Amino acid sequence: MKMKKWRADAQALLFLLPFLIVYGLFTIWPMFKGVEMTFYKWTLIRKMDFLGWDNYSKVLQDREVWEALGHSLIFVVLTTPTMLVLSISLALIANRKSVLQKFYRSIFFIPSVLSVAVASYLGLFVFQPYTGLVNSVLHLIHLLPGGTEIFWLTETRLAWIAITLITLWWTVGFNFILHLSAIQEIPDEIYEAARLDGAGDRQMFWRITLPYLAPITKTITMLQIIASFKVFMQIYIVTGGGPLDSTRPIIQLIYQTGFKSNDLGYAATMSYLLFVILLVLSALQYWMNNRKGAELS
Amino acid sequence: MKWVYRLVSLFIAVLFAGPLVWMLFVSVKEEGMKIITVMDWFTPPYSLAVYQEILSGTKLTNWIGNSLLVAVFVTVLTVAAAALAGFALSKIPFRYRTLMFFVVLAGLLIPGEATIIPLYQVAKDMNLLNSYQGLIIPALASPVAVIVLKSFFDGIPNDLLESVQIDGGGSWRIFMRIMLPLCRPALASMAILTFIGSWNNFLWPFLSITDDNLFTLPMGIPTLISQYSEDYVKPMVVNAIASIPIIVLFVIFERQIVKGISMSGIKG
């Protein structure tokens, strides 16, 4: 659009203003405010003593913090590869011509529209011993002998499995749609040519489909890692971080430090540790995407 | 081979539907039913008594109202602000345009969860805790929406805009008369995704609201369910009441939702 320089500046400002006000006040400003908070003993009521770098040296030596970061990392490691495999599998299922195609597309996505509270409570009851859905189905088909129960939520390893399954069920929908739309963009001629050359289904999947999905899969992988690092609510509801804090992720520790132990300053310091980790991951993603762009050109 | 594939597909779909179907069946059971095998959950008698009890005896309908109010305001204002900003970034040749674009892009790198503690303090300083304004205003800046809408506006040819300019139309008129109507599908997709995001938002209301008259639905669910004892019926009714509206919304707007996700390439 052509217009005079000063007019363009003035109009752009007016158009940008509503967004910039909110963005500045509630995204940018808190980032700086948070830095101030890390230098103080800062409670829910008010700012107190100046601490200097104390919170920072404390956070680096705090075993609870590193354990919680470790738990977030476990969650990342458990959910990321499984998410990719599940997402691609679901996309393949929903891409095949079938009378159930529409049903598949809807049912794989529907859990994603639920609130985290609903998904988590549903999971909590599904994995309940005695009358929970999983155990009673296992009883019904005699995979689990009568009189025995699996205590999904009170044993650390099982709790991680339950949390992972709930998370996959609840969040795979978004990735599934991204994979499905990428599959649909693969030109049919390529498959036809491969078929003429005598390629089987399996070969076509490994040689055509998967390579075509590589770019979106890379993006999903990074977004998934970043999102998984920020896990909180489903674990908080399903296990409460237990048994004995053995599944407590970093965000839960931040929440508890700030709002239960009444130490917002220290909680903010922990947030920045997480922030730095996420920033490094985001930079890595940006770098990977750009490298891919460089290869293409 | 083919039927094995079909059977596996169907089995996976059943696993996905299972918990939701179970939720609906449990929610229409009578309370205190004896459950011996899993089939007991699905067989009659059915009753809607607990629905009535929960809807009339708790604040759940209040909370649904709050969620709806907040989600409508957040959706309309977020999309409006993002459309205005996206238009400026796309079509107005102002100084520092590239810089401004990067400032917005940087917002994608700032994880809300990592700045939630200072956000709490900022909101407190502004007297926004425990208020509808506090639920709505901090949620209005969506860099993702700005960037998606900007890229949509980029696709509208400048010739079209210049012909309106020659007829004496200003930026505002171009925005209202050309950009918005042409980008209606993108706006609709963004609006629906924003609505769902707001309807399901948990962390911020969880931290900023303590007055249970101002609870939104996702916060009300744990509050209610933690009061109920072992029985499953009440929790499942609460879950069902919370999910049915959003699932219906999904069924109506499935196409726009799918399009919105493919456009942004960003998870909710």
C-alpha cells in the first residue's frame, strides 16, 4: 500500500496499539518485573529484603529443583517418541479410504478439545484400582487374574505410564491433524509411479511417506519437547506429583514454592532457569529450521 | 492382511472413544450402584437424577456462565487486536516494520508458564486478581494469532488495495471493507481456537482467582470433584457437563478447527 511516510507511521501505530498495550503490559513487562523479583525475598504480600544473587546460587544447588527438572525431562523422553509414532499411525489410519474415515478423524481429535481438568480426572478414574475402567476391562478379558489389582497411580513407574497414556490420548489430536494434512499433500502420482515399479505398501511407507513427513515431524518434535517441559496440570491432578514427589515436574515446584511456601522471588528464579532451557530449545529449533531452508535453496 | 489392518484401526478408535463413552454411561447411573464387572457400568437402570442435583445444587452453572463470558470476551478482543496488528504489519509501510515483526515473533519464544509468577505480581499491582477483567485482559495478546493473520493478509494482492485507495478509501476502510471479508475463514479459525483455548484455560484462573463465584469451569471441576467420595457418578456428571458443550462446538466447527490448526502449525 502506498502512503506518505508520516501517515504510515501514525496509522500503523494506531492499528498496532491495542495489541501492543496488552502484549507490553502482560507479556513483556512481567518478564522484566520477574528479573527484579529474583533479587528479593518476595512474598505473596509484599517485597521484602534485598538478597542480591542469593536466589541464583541457591537454585543451582537446590536438589529439589534438579530432581523436578529431571522429572520434566523424564516426561519429555516418555511422551515425545511415543507421540510421534502415535500421531503418524493415526494419520495413516485416518487417511485410508474407509466408511469410518470421518469417524476416525473426529474421534482422534475430540479428546484435544477437553479441558485439562476433564482429561485428567477422566484418566484418574480410568486408572483407578478395583472399579477403574482399565483394571475392570483387564479383569473381564482375564488378562488380570481375579483378586489382583494394578495400582497405577501409587507406584512411580506405573504412574509415569498412566500419565503418559493420558497425555497422549488428550494431546495427540493437534499433531495428528498436522501429520494428516501433510500426508494429504503428498502427490498421488508418486505412489502410482512406485506401484508401477513394483513397490509394496511397506516400502512406500518407508521410502515415500516418511521422508515427505520429515519436515513437519521435525517441527512437531521440537514443539512437543518444549510443550512437555511445561507439563503441570495433568500430573498435578492425577498423582499430585507423588508418590513422594517422584513425578513432580518443575512447574509444580515453581507453583508450590511461590504459592504454598510463599516465596515468589525464589519461584521466579526457578522460572528463569526453565525459561533459559526453553529458550535454548527454541533457538535450536529455529536453527534447525533455517538449516533445512538453506539446504533447499 | 487388509482386515487385520481394519481391525487394528477400529481397536485404536475404540481406545480413543472408550473413556468418553464410559464417562457418559457412568454419568447416567444411579449413585451407589454396586459394580462387580465392567459391564455393570453400561447396563441399565439409567437416571438423570445426579445431573439435576449437580446443576441445581452446586455453582456449576455459575461457572459455566463465567467460562462463557470470559471466553466470548477473550475471543472477540483477541481476534480484533490480532487482526488490526496483523494488518499493520502486512500492509502499512511504516518505519521499523521488520523490527516490530520480530518483537511479535519473540512472543512465541516467551513461554507463559515461565513468566506466570511475575504476571501474578503485575496483575496484583493492577488490582486485577479476583476479577473478570483479570481473567480477560492478560489473555488478550496472542502473537500466534497476529502472525497467522498477517501471513493471510500478505496473500491479498496490493493492487486490490490500491484501487480502493484511488477511490479515496483510507486504511480503515480497506481494513473493514476488503481485508476482513476476504479473510473471514482465517478469522473464524483463529476465533474458534482462541475460544477453545480460553474455555479450557486452567493455570491463570487457578492462580489468580480465589473467590469461588468467579471460578471458571476448569477450576470448578477439581474443586467439586475433590469433595466427592469414592463414588464415580458425581465426578463423571461434572466431567460430562463440562465436556458436552465443547464437543458439540467441535462437531459444528470441525472444518474450521482443522483448518486453523494446519494454518498455525502451532499447538494450542
